Amino acid sequence: MVIGMKLISVVFLAFLCCISFFGTNVDSFNPETVLIDGKLWMKENLHPHMFARVPVVKGVAYNFKSDLDEVYGNLYTYEEAQKLCPQGWHLPTMEEWNDLFDYLGGLEIAGGEMKTTDKWRSPNEGATNNSGFSAVPAGGANNFNRFDGMGWAAHFWAAEPENGNAYVPSLMHDTAEVYVLSLPLNMKASVRYIKDADRISESTFSIPSGNKVNIDGYADDNEWEDSTKKNIAIDSREDVEVYIKHDGENLLLLFILNSADVKSVLFPEILIENNFAKNTVWTDSNYWFHVSGSDCYAKGKYNEWENCAVESGEWKAVPNYPTDKPGIVECIEISIPFTTAGITKKSSFGFALLVTNTVNSWYYWPETARISDPSTWFEAVLE
């Protein structure tokens, strides 16, 4: 039962095609995500290339144009949507869709908050995509593969069907309003999954929003109290303490190194992947930041020393380590603009920290992370 929604009952001829589900593989499913009201939603429509191995059940591209699938996703029957759902994810219930619409201001405007500002037929009424949901007008199809709606409508399956039909939240080009259809299960619509709550807590690191910081190398009173704190465990000495937050424009970190003497100096490094695909090798979406006598920064590479500078210009770390003679640095403040690392408030990203002497000691957070393998990093989201 849907409460407080416009319910449009749409009746189509029912003919369930015979589809083989044997061989469907749901391993290594790593779509882009967006955190909305504490839930991690897929931020693009399901398509076969999201899987490590393309599954037998592929759905159907609009008008069978396979070049559209990665932009608009494929269209799936309800049964296909449920069958393909990987472990750790689920098809949203109508209650979860309702929660999303309420969070975005109610049915009358939520569609505008969800629609992209491009790809829709004019007038794309109310479209802002402020939520980061990035709904595109992928249209739909009936059981005879008669397609309709590309460019002006988006339809999404909801779980828990009733009386042979399922609810389908729908967005239109000429209104910011959300409509809810009731469709037969053999119709074809777009699919968005939500990550299970327990999987979010296990694999995702939330970075809190806080006040701006004066990056001067001094942790002033109360300056970092709105941060989250993590420890990097170090052999035979005090742990390195790291305080992490963001100010809406910059990722902010404070490393308290607790150096015992100059012989145990460790240099901070920050690893970021702006499109967290969990690849086991580095790509152009991976970034390496290093602080020592100068600031070192590389895209798609790590341990890249050729472009190091005392002041990078693109990001800031204070202080640098003294270069004239060995010295102890107790505290380093770092600010990395979102634009430098290509991260946004609407998407998750790969994230790991380490301290190293660059010779024979590397200490990580999370402890299982490795600099050479981005798939071992945490998935981070900005609150």
C-alpha cells in the first residue's frame, strides 16, 4: 500500500518471456554510488558492464542500441532485477523510495532534485540533481519490447510486489514531481540498488563535515574537535594519530606523528581514488600525496619524486620537514581541494593513509591496505 502518493494504475498485456538465468555472475560488483540520507544508492542505472564478468541475464538496451547501455543502463523485468542483485545490495522497497522523496522535499519537488540537468527533453522542469542521484531518461518497454520514453521519462523498480504488479517510481521531463506507477512484473524498467546497511558500516568510512582549518602546522584548541580520529599502528613506538574531516571544499587531515627521535621519522602519505572501482592496479583515477622536505603529488602513479616542491600550489601541507639538518616534526596539517583529487560530495571514493620512511617501513590505515593495490583501500563518503 502506497500512502500519500499519486498512484497511477497502468495495465499492459502480460506475456512473460522465457529467460535463462543460468550462469549469472554477481562477483565484483562496483558501481558508482551516492550517499543520500545515510543510504548508499547506485548513482547510475544498472548495466551488464558493472559486473566483473558480463552476466547471462543482460536485460535489454533501449531499441536494442547497445551503445546506450553505459549512459542510460539497460531495462530489466522485475524478476531480472531481483535475480541479478549482488550479495550486499538490494532492490529498494517502496518505503525506502518514500524516505528518499521525503528527504528531498516531498513528491512535488523530489523529481527535480533527482534528475540530471542534461539528456532530458526540454523543458527539463525543476532539474537540479542536487541529490546526486543522477536520474537519466532511459524510458521503458513492455513485454513485447515496444520501447517508449527515451529522453522524457525514467522508471525504477521497487521491491515487494502486490497482486502481480510492482510499484515503479517515475520521473518526467515536464515536471519536478514524482509519480508512482503500478506495472506488471514483466514490464522493463531501470534498476537502482541500495547497499545493505551492514555492508555500509563494514566497508565504508564516513568523513564528517566540519569547520575550516588554518593550515599553519599548529593544532589550535578546538580546531579539530569536529573531526574523526584514526590511529596508524607503529612497531615499537607510539601510534600516529590522524584527524580527518572536510569543510565542503577541501579534505582536511591532521597527522600527529609522536616522533621519538629523528631516526624514527615517518612521512605521511594520502591515497585517493576518485572513482572507486576497486582495481588492483593504478589508473588515472588514483592520486598519491606525500609530505616530507617537500610536497609530492602524482596522478596515476605513486613514489613519483620528479615534480616535488616545497609548496605544491595545488594542495597544502604545513610544515615540511627541515632539509638543512635532521629534525623532528610533531604535527602536520594538510588540505587537499576536492577539485585536485576529483572527488565530490555526491560520490564515494577510495581512501587510505600511511606513514613511511620511504626505505623499509610502511604503516597503513586500514592495516590491510597496500599502496600498490587500490582494491585494498577503504570506500569513503563525505557526510
